[in-house]
Amino acid sequence: MAGYTPPTPTMPLPLPLAMELAL
């Protein structure tokens, strides 16, 4: 899931979570 983009950039969780998942 390297190309996962959250529909709502207001959530402080999906952002860091996706980054860790991408790493």
C-alpha cells in the first residue's frame, strides 16, 4: 500500500500510519 492516499487529510492517524506502512 505505497500509493494509499487518505480522502481526509484532517486525520492525524492515517497519515503517519500510511507512512509507516509504506516504509
